[in-house]
Amino acid sequence: MQRLKVGVIMGGVSSEYEVSLNTGREMLKHLDPSKYEGIPVIINRLDQLIEGVNGLDFALLALHGAYGEDGTVQGTLETLGIPYSGSGVLSSSLCMDKQLSKTILRHAGIPTPDWLCWDSMECYDTDAARRLGYPVMVKPNAGGSSIGMTKVNSGQELRNAVLKAFAEDACVMIERYTAGQEITCSLLNGKLLPVIGIRSLGEEWFDYSAKYEQGGADEQILQLPAATAERVQEAALASYRLLKCSVYARVDMMLKDGVPYVLEVNTLPGMTETSLLPQSALAAGFTFSGLLDAIITGSLQERSCRQGTVVSHV
Ligand SMILES: Nc1ncnc2c1ncn2[C@@H]1O[C@H](COP(=O)(O)OP(=O)(O)OP(=O)(O)O)[C@@H](O)[C@H]1O
Ligand SMILES: [Mg+2]
């Protein structure tokens, strides 16, 4: 059988460049060589994508953040007719925009912390933030890896935090801080994998260092009480479906008094061997190679289904 030419697309132009290289290297290491020919495609500029994917059978996306996780690369690959991994254009764009995805979740009755969004410093309003209630998390609306985020405990700290988030994004979210147990729910081909509980060790919350430094966080598969587990499963699956995710995704939540509050849905979550989704998949019996296989197979099915839909309308 001929091996599939799989380009691992990594790097990119977002603040998560380094994280993406780690994801990409790990994917290349674990692609099953009997089925796939793994080809590294490192992107430093947007236009390199077109040449980089030329001749590939499949694009395995190791990108994170803007121009990678946000639907733009997916749109380009759709246009070029190259099947790619993970969610499609609309879902990727929606999930990248925390404000829009939270609006959809809230409308459907899925708990998510209260929030405000500001498009410029002209919107800056300490009274509105106070009404939300301190502490608040200030974050770039379309960020990732906790970059540009600050936990703000009082009005005095607000301005600097907002300026820091505006350095990363044209839209800044002010979100009510939800104290509780942090959990993350990974989904693979529409099914929930074991839930992981996260405890940041050196830091108060899951910031960049807690995420990526060795010993930064304790991440364990959680056994939740049955009623809570059911609520978590419902919220995770509903978020995945409402935001039209496909193949795989990771839903980040805070669990407070047994209620899961959805913070965000990641359509291209970190994929090193120690990242959360692979850990969760491992607990469900997937080796890293098996997980990549499931992602590629699921994505090929998803893309061929959609092409089928187009043809049937012609
Ligand atoms: N409203 C909140 N209440 C409590 N903690 C929060 C809140 N928002 C964010 N956090 C903390 O900050 C971390 C990062 O938040 P969030 O997932 O929104 O950002 P991100 O940069 O998109 O992350 P990712 O790397 O998962 O893409 C969370 O994992 C959590 O520890
Ligand atoms: Mg997150």
C-alpha cells in the first residue's frame, strides 16, 4: 500500500510559534511510518503555506493561534483541495473568537463566566469592570497559551492589564474570575475522552509558565461524582456541537459548586506527548501514534463527506 504524504504544518506567525514547533516535532516523531510519510513544513511567513503544501496528500496542522487555528489556513487548504486535520473554517474562526463562541454558548444555556469586551481604549470603563466584580481575568479575545493575560484583583491594576492584552489583540475580554477546579475535556471524533483536572503549582492560575515549564502544573485524570461527570460531559459535547467542531477539540472549563463553566474551546490544542489531549487519549487507550491515526482518518472522512455534499448539490 502506498504511504500517504503527510505534511506537518508548523511554526506560523502567531505568538505561539515555539509551542507550534514542539507540537509539530512530536507529531513527526509519532506518525506511523508504515502508513505515512511525514514531511515537515515550517512556515515563517503566510505565503510559504502555498508552496509548502504543494504535492501533499494531507496537511496535519500543528499550528496554534492566529493564522493557523482561526480558519484562515483551513480556508486556503479548502481552496487548494488539500485535506487537513481538525475542524473546518467556520468552527475554527468561531472558536478562536472567545467573545463570539461565549455568546453562542450563553444563548444555548451553557454556563460560561460573565464578560465584557472592549475594541479600543476608548471603551475602557472601570465602572463596568467593577460591576462585573473583581477579580477579573483580562485576556486578548483571540489569544492562546495564556499570552497577554492577567488576573486583576482591583481597579488600580486594570489599565496596565488591558494595555498588555491590547498589545496582543484588537479586542480585549474582561471576564469574571471563576474560582474552582480547573478541568479540560478532550473530544475525539465526537466522543469525550477522560477528563483531566489541572492544578497550577507555582502560579495561581494556568499561565504560560504553568503550561509549559516542567513541574508547572499537576495534571491528572479525574474521577468526578456521577452527577457532576454528566454535567461536564453534556457541557463539553454541547460546546463541541454548537461550535461545529469536528475530529478533535479541547474544551477548557472551571468547575465551581458542581457547575462546569466553559472558558473556551480549542480547535488545534497542543499536541506534544505531554499535552493535555494526548494525555487524555492515552488514558482512553490511544498511543500517540494511534491518536494521530484517528485524527487523520477522522479528518479524511470529514473532508470527503463535505466534498460529497458539494457534489450532490451540483
Ligand atoms: N474566568 C476565569 N476564571 C478563572 N480562571 C481563568 C478564567 N479565564 C482564564 N482563566 C485561567 O487562565 C487560563 C487560560 O485561559 P484561557 O483558556 O481563556 O486562555 P488561552 O490563552 O486561550 O489558553 P489556551 O492555551 O488553552 O489556548 C485558564 O486555563 C485558567 O487557568
Ligand atoms: Mg485555555
